[in-house]
Amino acid sequence: MLLVANPKSIDIQAKLFRGFSDPSRLSILSALHGGALTVSEIVEATGLTQSNVSNHLACLRDCGLVAAEQQGRFVYYELSDKRVGRLLILADELLADVAKGVYECTRYTIKDAKNG
Amino acid sequence: MLLVANPKSIDIQAKLFRGFSDPSRLSILSALHGGALTVSEIVEATGLTQSNVSNHLACLRDCGLVAAEQQGRFVYYELSDKRVGRLLILADELLADVAKGVYECTRYTIKDAKNG
DNA sequence: TCATCATATCAGCATGTGGTGATATTACCC
DNA sequence: GGGTAATATCACCACATGCTGATATGATGA
């Protein structure tokens, strides 16, 4: 039974998932799944603002999801662990089945738009 | 390369992860990992308010992460897919290595309340 | 050293969203 | 049918948090 048990661990785990729960961060992680990239390259790949990317990278870096390596003026970022990518893939597979549900999961986002 | 590619899919995936990114929902999912439970049992297991649990369950249900089955006055909830549990387990394993990082990931959250 | 590029940081704003309490709904038991 | 238990829904509030623009830091090249 290696599933989360104590509330402490649940808080941490929620924090971990929060790293994945934002489209911007997910774009970044997805881009990094192909290999290390500089901040500029991430900006270009995701279409996000530079400061926005830097903010998210700082968070992802603090969370240990990405690793940074400075090379001159550039800073290369990469996924810190293969399991980060595996999580993305597993979620992708899960989505293949529950996508319609997630599409309509607007409980907290939209009020109506619930017709079918 | 079955990783997320188009921005549309990234939005959906972020939504999926958002289902996991809250301690309350994670507690619920974790509790359900042991088998189907009624709302009352979930309330008892998690220590959350009844309305709070119901709200989260509605979201999780809409997202397709849990399934509900009514039995008399009770409604039994269970994980809708094994991969939901697998995601939790994989995250748990990943946490074993990056936990210290996640602990200190307070970029957007300054609250402590993390003493032990 | 100065200019410039690459990146990081910060304050402020707007919005998303989790929690609560009240209440509605539904099903059961007497 | 009345009462009660189990669950769902809703409005409201407080706060977290993502985005932006401005700016700071740091490294490189001339």
C-alpha cells in the first residue's frame, strides 16, 4: 500500500499536481519533454511572455520538476526526472477515455453551458 | 510520441491535473482508492464538510474521475478508472525523490502551517 | 566600460476557486 | 403522510494565483 496515507503527504502531492495543473506550465513541461531548452526557446515554443515563463520556471524549479543549467547568458532547462514525462503520458492515456468528461468539467469555471 | 502536442489537448490535460491538485480532492480520491464509499463515509474519512465533499465529488464526477451509483439513500462513489489510482501511485513515487523540492515550493503560497 | 542580450524579480491587478452555511431534494422508516 | 437521514445545490466570501509591465541582474561582446 504505497498510496498516499497521511494528510501531510496529501498536501505535498496536491502541490506536486498543481505543478501540472496549469496550461502554461504544462506547455513548458511538454516542450521540455523533447529535451533541454533555453528560456527564450521555451518562450518561443509556448508563445508565453518571458516573465511569465520565468515565473513558472521558478516554480517548477523549486518543485524539483525541472532542472536548470547556466551556459553563458543562457539557462537551459530540462525535466529533472523521467517520471515527470511518464506522468504526462499516463495522463494523456487517461484523457483518451475521460476527455469528454473533462471537457464538460466546468463546475467552477462556467455557470451554465451545461446543455447537451 | 504520444505526448501532448496541440494546445487544445494541453488545456484539457491541465484540467485533468487540476482534479488532482487540491488536497481535499486528493483526500477523496485517496480514500476511494480503497474501494467505493458513500458520501458520509468520505466525509468521515476526510474530515471535510458534507457540502464541501459534495461539491468536489460533483467536479470529480463531471471530470469522469469518479463514478457514482445510487443505492437507496446512499450514493456510492468509486474511482472510474484504474489509471486514476496509477497516477496517484506514480506521483507518490515521484514525490519520494522530489519531495524536498515540493516542500519548499512556496513561490505562490506563503502559508506555512506545515510543522510536524 | 558601455551597450545589449538573456533571464529573473517584483508589485499590482483580475479572476479562479475552495470553504462555509443555508437550503433544496430525495429516499427511507415509522 | 410526517419525520428524518443522505446528498445535492446555491450564494457568498476570502484568498490563492496566473498574467502583465516595469525593472533589476548578470553575462557577453565591442
